[in-house]
Amino acid sequence: MPLVKGGKIAADAFVHVADDADLPGDGALLVSAARFLEDPEALLGRAGKTGVIWPNNRDVDDLVPYLDRLAVVALVFPTFRDGRAYSQARLLRERHGFKGELRATGQVLRDQFVFMLRAGFDSFEVKKESDAEAFAATAKRYSVFYQPTGDGRITALHRRMQLRHSESAGP
Amino acid sequence: MYAYDEIDRTLINERVSEFRDQVKRRLSGELTEDEFKSLRLMNGVYLQLHAYMFRVAIPYGTLSSEQMRRFAHVARRYDRGYGHFTTRQNIQFNWIKLAELPDALADLAEVGIHAMQTSGNCTRNITADQWAGVAPGEIEDPRIWAELLRQYSTLHPEFSFLPRKFKFAITASEHDRAAIKVHDIGLRLHRNAAGETGFEVLVGGGLGRTPFIGKTIKSFVPGRDLLSYVEAILRVYNQYGRRDNIYKARIKILVHELGIEKFAKEVEDEWLAMRDSALTLDDSDVEDIRSRFTYPAYEKLPHMPEELKKAAHDPHFEAWRKNSTFAHKVPGYAIVTVSLKPIGGPPGDATAEQMDAIADLADKYSFGELRVGHEQNLALPHVARRDLPALWRALDKIGLATPNVNLVTDIIACPGLDYCALANARSIPIAQELTRRFANHDTANLIGRLHVNISGCINACGHHHVGHIGILGVEKNGEEFYQITIGGRADEHAVVGTLIGPAVPYGDVADVVEDLVEAYLALRARPDELFIDTVKRLGVEPFRERVYATR
């Protein structure tokens, strides 16, 4: 499953550690929420970076105390039809100020990229190779956005106001 | 009319090219049918019994003559020469070929029409009172807010994969023509004690297999906070709405299971955390949208022009005028409802020729503007009263002057088993038979206002729960049977109808309706007591007795 990061296909520096596997002493790790919450301090105290795979039916509030020490939060789309992680993503970014990598995992398809980018995701475990390759082109598919989100793209409403002001400021 | 600018046009064109790419990937096999399904549904494309069905949005029920002509073009070029207006201010084409869909969408996009989110588990077409902007006594034009909501909900990055579909309706009149109480969110513009305008917000209404009347979640939300409050509701629903069972996934079930108080508290907590955000609408935002709605330059015209006095001698004209024309907020003008319920015809259908002709009439008599209502009729919203006789003659010529608005033959019906893959039973032939039974206008007029609603399955697209007489098709041992309810209504006094007894076979439905009508005529206290009021006064028992005494 290719990882798209920074807009292109990239190697995944994080190792997924199964719940019953021993923890390596260093290196970047991605662990389940259950494993993380068993002993967060032990994980965060390691030498390597830590990431958590957070299920879409668990309140992100439980993760808030650790956000500034987490390198990655991976949210889950069990199927692309299940959109709960979009809300989690926006809450993490916009309300709780999470600055680390926000990764989309599960059934991640090309047709969700724009939604995901707007919700604050910046890395993607993409299901199909062809979709991963199409990332850059697909991400540019839309140039108009009606809603304000934390991604900072200007909304249609505000673009109109700017256009109007620049017109009225003219000669 | 709202005029699209370059920004709106860019977005729908981008959507067309996205969909073109999706169709291409489906046809090449790169997308599985399961993956494609959600994508096509978000563009209003269903796979029906015989072909793909294509549902196109008419936001808040307003369209221009140019847009109507484009529907005629799509019907002719890509379909079989007709279209079907639905209960949610959409039009459906029933015979579209998948490979041609992107072209049909592109043709529509040229006139600012799209099919975005007319299906799928996302926010659907924002519907409104079809008389918005012209109804006497309206607080203000609710379409300004409907357009703000349309933009807000279009391709929403957080709410495009909700547990289930999500429908908004909005009204600014005391009398509710938009059926806001049977929508996921219903909005009623009103003035509070301090004289400010804002919204009563209702949540959790809906029909389907578990009908609920919407409950007030907040009695006053100022306009500036409308989008943030709606976002709070949607966020709570997106996270906590059920996804384990499609029949329990609508917000009405979440509201019911939590109780309105607890649900309202969840929403309030969420809202307080984000109400002062980029979603807050300042006056200039609202004014910008308002400024792009154009209104006719009405003339100062007499209420009783000579033309009207003269035509009053023609009983056919008078029957139509009394039935199909309504008071306008501007003196000298009328709102004209155009019945799409001809005797013997499928409710809500119009041919390409009729669409073109009515577009011409809109240009000639209604400042180029048309409306579509949830009753599946059209309206010409700004007709000078002096033009009514000429308009009537022209409508009559194209078969659109049936004077049966709000009468027993003005039936709301879903496409049913004639088209729909979900249906258990036929709807259209039942409607057609009923219109023949009550074809006599004097009889229908004597009966008075009576809404008959027919759904071909439990999904209730024909809104049978809220028909004064509701007819629901079910299947029993491979045969079509129909459950009959009475006493439902969809207006400001919305209530779900009561079942009168065991389901009856296909061949008996029209007889049962006749029995109900005869019982009503015998039971009503006065000639002006409506069917619905007689049922309310007496309950279903006398009607039940009448229907089942001989069955």
C-alpha cells in the first residue's frame, strides 16, 4: 500500500507494531490506540518517534493530552463510505492544534483526496497504486471551495468580497 | 433568481470533469461497481429497474426559463422526451445512458444547473417554500439563506460521507408549504420578541420506515450563527449517528434514541466550542448573496383589470382561476400553480414540448421565472392578473390547465414499481386510476382540499405518511397490496396518518378511496369542513367501518 506524503509517493518511516509484538527500543513506531493508552508515557519516553492509530468510534479527547508529543495520528476509514474520521481530523487540527502528521488509513481512494486535504490530512495510505500516482493531479481538481476549514484555502464567499473590494478600489 | 458568477460556474465545471473521469474509470473497469456506486450517487445517478436514472437539483425550487429549456433538451437528447418532477424540487430522467451522462451534466452546467448531492449519504438539495419571495406576509425571502446553505453544503469536506442522507427545508411563511417538519433539519424564519429575524431550528423529522415529526432543537438562532449551528448538528450526527443498520442511520433515530434534550445538549456543547469561527456570517456576507438575487420590475397594476372581468363569464376560466391562482405580495399580480396532474397522467411528469412551451410562457408572463413545489407541480410566480386569461388559454393548449390544485386528483406519487428498483408495488397506475374516478371537476371541487399521497414502498418517497389519505404499496406473497392511512399532513400542523385496517389488493384501492370520500361527505359538519378536519374531529373509526363493512 503506497504512502503519499508531501504530495508524492514516499517511503513510510513508521513501522506498524502489532499489539502482541515486542516494542523495539528505538525507531519510529505506529501503535494501536489500545496499546498506546495502556502506557503512553513508556511509549513517548522512547528514543524514536511515536504514532497512534486512532479508531473512528473513539472520542479524540482521550488523545488530547499527548498530542504535542505524537509525531503521527493515523485515522481510519474502514470503508470510504464511513466519514467519521473527517470530523476527528478537523477537531484534531482546528480545535486541538495538532501539528504533526495526520494520516488517512483504510479504504483511501482518489475521490476522497480533496475532502481529506481540506479536513487536515497530510499523508495518505492509498489503497491503489494508480490512485497514489494520480495524487498530485487529483489534489488540484478543484479551485473553488465554499466552506472555511482549517486548511486555510479561501472560501468562495471571501473571494467574492475580495474581488468586490478590488473592483471598488479601482479607478 | 440567483445568478451564478464565475466562481460558482468554475466549481460546477470542475465537478463535471471529475465525474467524467469517474465514469471513464468505471467503464474501463478501474473502479468497481461498489466503489463507483457512492460516487455516482453523489451525482444523482441511480441504477433503476431498466436503466440509469439521473436526478438533477433545482435548488429551493427556483429556475429560469433558460434552465427549463435545458431540461427539455436533456429529455430529448439523452432520454425519452420527458422528465419527472419529484417531491424534493428535483427533476429525474429515467432512461439515461451512463456513457452519455457526463455530456448531459456538461450541457446542464452551461446554464448553472448541477446534480451534485441529489443522492448519496450527504446533504441533499436544499428545498424551500416554492412561493418564496412572492408570498404575502413572508418575513423575508428564505432563498437567500437556502443559497447560503446550498453553497455551505456543496462538497463539504467533513460531511460528504454521513451515516445517511440529510435533507434541509426552509420557509419564511406562517403557512408551511415546504414540509419542514418532515426534514432532517427544518428551518423557519421568524421574528423574535426583540424584532430580530432568525431561525427556529427543527431536527429529526423524516418519513421512511420510521416516520417522525421534527422537534424544535432551538427556537431562535440568529442568521449570523446559522451555518455554525448547522455544522454543530452535522458534526454530532456524523460522529454518533448509527452506521450499523441503514434503517436506523437517519438523524431522526439518533434524536429519538438520545432524546431531544440530550441531543440538543450535545449540539449546544459542540456549537459553543466553535460558534465564533469562520462560519459566522457578517452582514456583508449575507448582503453579497442577497445582491445576486434579482427581482422583477413590477408595474403598478389594477387588482381587477378589464381582461379579468371579461373572462369571468367563461366558467372554465373561472374554475381554473379560482383553483390555480393565488394571492401575490404585489397588487395586480398572481402566483399561478401549473398542475402536472392531468387526468389519467403520471403525477409530476412533463414532456420536452411542455417544458419548452412553459418556458416560453414564463418569458412572456412571469419575468422568465418558474418554480417547482414539493407537490410535484410547477408555478409561475409573477403573473400580472390582466394576463391570466391569455395564460390560461395557452396552458390549456399544452394540456397544463387542469384545475385540480390541492384537490383529490392532485396526487403526490413516487415512480413506484414501473421504474424503481426498491419498490414493492406500482404507484403511477393507482394515481392514474384515481384521477379517472374523480375526473369530474365539480365533484372534486365539492370534496375540496384533499391530499392523496402514494408510495410504492416503505421508503416513502411519495410521502404517504403525511397524505390526508396515504397509500403505501407492500408485497404479500408476490402480490401488490396497499396499506391505507388517513389524517396525515405535512404543513405547520404536521402529523403522521393513522392506518385504517388491513392492506387491500391493487384492484380495491380506488374503491377504498371512493368509500373514504363518500364517508367524509356524509360525515362532514359543514361543506367547508375539510376531509382532514373531519378525520381530526371524528378519528379514523367511522372511516374504518365504512371501508371494511363490506370487505
